[in-house]
Amino acid sequence: MITRIVNGICYSPEPLGQTDLLVAGQQIAALGEQATLQGEIVQTVDASDCWVVPGLVDSLAHIIGGGGEGGFRSRTSELKVADAIAAGVTTLVGVLGTDAITRTLTNLLAKAHALDEEGLTCYCHTGSYQIPAYTLMGDLLQDIVLIDKFIGVGEVAIADHRSSQPTVQELARLASQARVGGMLAGKAGIVSVHVGPSPEGIAQLLQVATTTDIPITQFYPTHMNRNQQLLQMGFAYIAQGGYIDLTTSTTAQDIAMGEVKCADALLQAVNAGANLQHLTFSSDANASLPVFDAQNNFIGLGEGRIASLYEEMIDAIRLGVPVEHALRVVTANPARILKLPHKGNLKVGADADLLLIDKTSLELKAVMAKGRWLFSDGRVSVQRNSLFF
């Protein structure tokens, strides 16, 4: 199938202005004056009222659900492909969380393949909260080098009563293994780090970076908008060259307890002059979001929503964050950090993952993933070769 999208305002996420775009097969074949192919085999889509932007890249999603910290009945649900599509997410990374006993790496891999078959692109991390890391082949290096879908490790928990209380030396060794595995396999080898609410925050990551040869960019700490103090630590971490990730699945109760909405945090980052290339959003989709009292007793549970990724991007734009900055943190930045060169940008040779967004209402109008329309005007389809225009 060849598709020509005309008259849209394109963001790559850099603004390209009104630019036509040609999709052939699963890739973007031409932009601008080169996108002129016409004929009976070409589907032409008029995007006059829309922004044309890259599909969202969600760097952390619990695609098989979480174990839940309130017993077996609190296990959260699997991610539904329709929910991801309707949220504009075309690429995502699946992880395990607190529970690596009833939620397993084999389940994770199977779900990632299922999402691929349904039209999206899904990768995974090996490991989980704990150190030593849970692995599929008995060795972290082997998992990353030999299993295509494993691109890193995590999310490893620190500064949290649910973590395995790792030492700086254990974190350094884990990062070293992930780094070497990534180098051997041509992958990111990133270490996704769950940062809990304890006051030390990311201090251990800074110790690894300052006392070993492991670069600060080997770590990818998430939930950095958990409170204002941690967010400020994150801005300082960016200034030292590190990456940080903010979680979009924020509830009203989270805000009452001090969590900073991603849109507000991004506006703070813009106003503070932070290097926005080093900042991302992720949804924490389908994660168990437990609530604990002052003694760390479980008192309630929420569930992460993949829709929050798009919602926070749009909220940031409505707050006055430039469109390209709001887009970057959910497209180009995570794609670059995760070493996914065909994702997160509108450029010739990139995968044809793109969204049409009504430029007035900011409503998501259509989703294309790998050259196939999967969503249009409120309807989702995962049937092959479905057309909506």
C-alpha cells in the first residue's frame, strides 16, 4: 500500500511546516517536494486541519499487568492493544515490576510478540525490581545479546521499601553487564531504574557515575516527578548529562501527596533551561499504583493508564510548552535513548508510525503504525489492510 498525506502541518518533532508525506510499505518514502506520486494505487489523505506527528514511544509499560501489592486479588490487568492504539502509542517497552514470580519474562515476551502481530512495535527489558536480576537464560548478558526483544534491564528499584536494597557495587555490576550486552548486540543496554519516595532518591546512581567508568547515561531513572524534591534532583541530574523519565499516570491522590503532573514538570524544565533532549515521559501503563500509609502499610491501589501519555503531552501544549518540545519527550527522545533509530521521527527511511492530530481541538484523529491505519475518527482496527479514509 502507498499512502500520500497532503496539506498537513508536520512536526518531526521539529516543525517542518506544511509538508506532504509519502508512505510506501512500512516506511516513510518521501517528504516535501519528493512526495508527489499519484495514481490508482496511491491512497491520498487530506490532512488540512491536522498536525502530522510521529507515533508515541512509551518507554515503560507493564504490558502483562502487575502483581499488585495488596495480595492476589490486586493483580492488575494486561494492556489491551486497542487502548494503546487509541492513545497514539505505536512503540512501547514492556517491563516487569514488583512481581517477577506470578508475572514472568516468558509472559512478557509472548505479549510483546502479540502486540507486534497486532500492528505495533514492542520491545522488553529483562530483569525486574530485584538484584540479582531475574533472567530468562540464567544470565543478563545472554538475555540482552541473544534475545532480540530484550534491549535493556529493569525496572530495577532503588529508594523504595519494596526494592531489594541494592548496594552501589551491585548497581555498578548490573549496569556494566547491561552495557556490555548492549555493545555486543548493538542495543541500548539501558538500565531502567524505578526511583521510590525515599529521600536519597538517585544518590546511588550518581555514586556509580562518579566512582566507576560507567557513564551516567547508562541509567534511565523513572518516576522522577514523584515529588518536587525528586524533580529538582532530576534537573540537576540532567545538568550532569543524565537522562530522566517522568510518569504520566498521575492520579488526584498522587497530586495531593505531592506528585508533579508531567505537563507541569515539563513547563518547569523549559523555564529552568534544562536540556530537554535528556527528558522523557512514559505511561507506566497497567502498573499497580499502590498507596501506602506513613508506616508503609498498603491502603489502596490504582492502575496505570496508557492514555495518560497522550493526555499529558496535550496538557503541556495547552500550558504553553512549544509543540515540538511536548512532542519530543514522547517521540524522538525515548527513541534515541533506547537506540531505536527508525522510531520517533518523521524522516525518509523511518518507520511509518504517525498520528494525525486536529490542530484546533488537539483531538487524536488517526493512527498509522508501520504503514497501516489502525485508528481513525474514534474507531480502532487491528485487522490487516484496514482502510478508514
